Amino acid sequence: MFQKFLVLLAGLIFVQQHLEAQVTKNIISHNQETIVTDPSKGENSYKRWAVFPSKNEEIRQIFLNLTFECPDNMRCADWDYVDHIKVRQKNDTVNYEIARMLTPYGGRFQEDWRFDWKVDITDFSPILRDSLEVDYIHTGYEDNKTRGWKVTVDFEITYGTPVAEQLAIHKIYDGNYSYGDQADPIENHLAPVTLTASTRTNFGKVKIHQTGHGMDANGCGEFCDKYREILYNGKLIDKKQLWMECGDNPLYPQAGTWIFDRANWCPGYLLQADEVGFDISAGQEYTIDLNMEPYETEKPSAKELLVAYVLEYGKVHSQNDVTLVDIISPSEEKIHSRKNESGALPVIRIKNNGKNNLKSLGINYFIEGQKPKKFSWKGDIPFGETALLTLPEEIFNDKESARFFVELKRPNGKRDGFEGDNIKSSIYTRPNVLPEWTIIYFKTNNKPGQNEYSVTNSYGEPIFKRDSVDLKPNTTYMDTLTLKEGHYTFKVQDTGGDGLEFWFKSKDGSGSVKLLDTLGQAIKHFNSDFGSHIIYNFRVTPGLAYHLDNEPSINMFPARTQGPVTLDYFANQEKEVKVIITQQEDETKIVETHTYLNLKKGILTYDLSYLPKMRYYLKVVIDGNEVFKNRIRLKE
């Protein structure tokens, strides 16, 4: 026992020393600043100066952390606009877009709402030096007196030996280019660019920020799927479909058409740049060319918002160098909240920063106070590429929360060229405990052919499944599970990507899903507006008490109506419940108030057809707290 204690103590001390050895600095250019539109111009600039590391300080990595909140004394903004984060060096006229944010539909977010995103901007390290002007540019035309965002821009800088010496950065394209215009083809603006490599250049990278916008008769450029090619010296080195599925967005639900797939972006998304590497002959000329899929239309209105850079690098510093990029699960980061289908199996992302292909790796992982688990990974990851790894052994802790550690060791059996980024930790939160007998409550909408739901163990082995062919429209299913001790994942899939309810598709109806105990009490409520899927990890431990989900489940449908509105209310406890309907633009103007004494469950209906055709809010207030808020669009 004493030996075991010493092993654990030594492991914790070792990890702590490594974590402390990695020196990190945070530079905040915009600290909880209220950002609003300027409707007169369509964009509003928020320029702030910040001091970054000097040019002689070595930087290993830079992350840009972006936080959105609802502003004080305002509501969150409504529309999916394009925001830019640009930097300009002192006494320079050239600016560089280092990040691009696509804002969410915030009309239904509560006052305490918050979300965090991050993007790796290490490639801009040569620019992010000394005094810099950081410009947050918010575009759009919506009202700027009652709505906006509270924004924090945080540069997280890790010091240390860079992966390779950064020699040059060339901005080769920067514009909002028309797409589909026969009179002004986009290729006129995407002409080949010829550059001369430094005499020390070893390899290069094309880095692109590109999103499609506008709406012509074919849905281009926001809602059309087109490809882009990258040519190096006339040879194709990359071809990508500029398309993104939005139904699995971790920021959900939103007020607008958040589930609709788009041209390389989704509402509520910090753009992750496209990156394509290539070899360069030192001191030689080379040509980079971007080509869009040929496209013409009679009345063009599509735009391709595109910024592209070419980066030149010297020699890679280490032959063998692996980086632990992120711990996907367990994690408290909301951006990872919909990614883990493996239950109790940890998921990590690694990157090969060594010149040699990464073919083997030692991985130690453990929850604090437990004996480390060891995994010998084998594979093949080229330089500069990342991989998502699911670790083979389950993790569990009786504590509700604990620190989880991962350590990478000996890439390709050699000492790592930079050990400062081999260890990370995250917060482990114990999965919800469910009883041995659990009931799946599943009410279908009008499109049950899009749905199926299942329960698997951590290793993906099926325990229970109800397929779409088993489901009928507007039918409630109650499936009782009898489960042994272990970890499980409950998953609901919707092939239409529109969940069991979506305001834009009122003809599809509304469904619901929850987990109940044998007394009919809710253990877990799920939001019906979930897009593509629900993933819920849980554990069964006989004799261990389970907790009820005592927050009420509240669904309002439809959100676009000529008058009728239904509120589906389900709770474990009786409460006095107030339903308040107000005008959207002036929430002090209350049009209806309903008070329900000792309400536990019920289908509540309202007819608003007598009201002026405009937008309203339906709010639910319990014990003086607003627990639900959704928008109603009253139409002709």
C-alpha cells in the first residue's frame, strides 16, 4: 500500500513539474467589451493596442481564445454575421486577418449565456510581436441599442522552441469576390501568384480563411456546395468541398436556421483555417494558384469571402516531436460537448511536429489519485498532421469531479525533441449514475423515418436499439432497459439534421425524448431541437443513488404560427408556474400572463391570432426566475 502511494505521489509530482515547465502568457486585447453593429456602414470597428512578446523571444504555440456573452443591460444579438479579428503592426499599413467568427443566432439565449471557442494561430507568430493594433470588426445591420455581444479576445502564448523557423508570410488574396458573375469571373481575382523562396526555406504552407455568403437563385454562395482547388507550380495539391454540416454544432439550440448546412461555416463558429503543406526548393521561384469550381448564373449575388496566405519555414527542429493538442474527453469545454461517443474511454488529439513520420508512441493517462494506465500506440502520422485517438481503458472515479492527466512519451522510441507540450490535464466529471431499470421515453414527430435511438457500452457493443422502421408518426414509445454495472452511451440520431423539433419546419411536428425511472420521474431531459444527434454517456452502479433532473422540460411549438401555440411542460415537482407573453422589441409590453398553481405536467395551449402580426417572446417563470424564453413569429 505504501509503495502504491509512493508511485502515485511520484507520478503527480512528475506531471506537476512538466505542467509548470511550460510557460504560458495570456494577452487580452478586448476584455468583455460590448460589441454592436453600425447600421449606417454595415460594420463597426473596435481597435485596441496590445503588447506581445519581442521578436527575440521563442514562441512554441499561440491560441486565440474567443468568448461571447450577452451584454449587460442588453440581450444577445440576433443574426449570423461575419466578424473579423485583424492585426496591424505599428507603423505598418498592412493588416492581417488572423481569425474569423461567424456569430450565432442569439435571440433565445438567457442572460447568463456564455460560450468559448479557440483556434490555433501559431502561423502568425512572426507578426504577433511587440506593439500591435488588434481590430475586432463586427459586421451587420441589426438594431444596436437593444442587442449585441460581450466579447473577450485572449491570446494564449506558450513559450518554447518553435516547430520550425518561420521565415516569411505572404498575403496572396484578400477580398469579397463575386462568384457566378459571367461579366466578372472570380478567377480574374484569383490569378496565380509567383513568389521567390528564401534561401533557407525548406517547406511551405497555404493557409486560407474562406466562407461563402449571399443568396442567388441556386442558394449560392451561402447554401451551395462548391469545390476549391489549390495548385502548386501548376500541379493540384488539394481539392476541397467548401461545405459544412451544421446539425452537430456544439452551440445549440439557436434561434435561427442554425441547422442548415452552409458553405464552409455554421452560425456560432470560429473558423478553423484550411492548411495545405508543400515542399519548396530554397531560393527558387514558385507559383500558388487557387481555383473555384466553374459556376455562372443569370443574376449573380454570391460572394466568396477569402483571405489566403503563403508561409515559408526553414528546417524542422526535431526529428521526433509529438504534441498533445487537446483532451477531447473528459473535458468541461463546451466546444467538445457533442464529440464523444466512447463513453468512459478518453479521447485525445495529437500532432506530429517531428520530421520523421510518427509510428509509435507511449501514452500514460490517469485520474488523480489513481494508478496510471499505459498504452503503446502504433500508427503512421506524417509531419504536421493530427490524429484523434481513443484510449483503450475506461476511466472512472467515485468523486463527482477530479483532475485527469495525459502524458505522451518517446515518439518512435526516441526522446521527444520538445517535451514541454507532452502533458495536459482536464477536468473529469463523473457521468450521471442511472438505475439498473431505466425507461426511454420517446415521442416521435411527423417524420419518424429520420430517427433511431440506441444504447451501447463503452466499446460500441449494442445493448438496445430501436430503428426508424419501428417508429410511427406522433407515437410515444416507452422502452424499459435492464442494465448491468458499467458505462453506457445513449444516442439519438436524426438523418434530417433537424431534431425532433425545428421552428422552420412546423409541418414536421414536434417530438420529445427523456430518460425516466420506474416511478415516471425524469432522470434526464433532452432538448428536442438537437439537430443531428444526442449523445449521453452514463454509468450504472447497483446500490449507488441516482439523481433526478429536477429542472423542468419545456418545449414550445410552433415558433411560426397564425395563432395557436402549444407549451409542453414536464417536471418532477409541483410548482407555481407563470407563462408570460411579451412583444419582442419591447419586453415591458406584456400581452398575456397565465399563472398555474401546482403544475407538474401538462400540455398548455394559447391562441394569439387576435394580436398584431409581429414577433413576441414566450417566457416561463418559476420561483421568480426566468427558466425558458422562446420567440414566436405571428404570421398572416
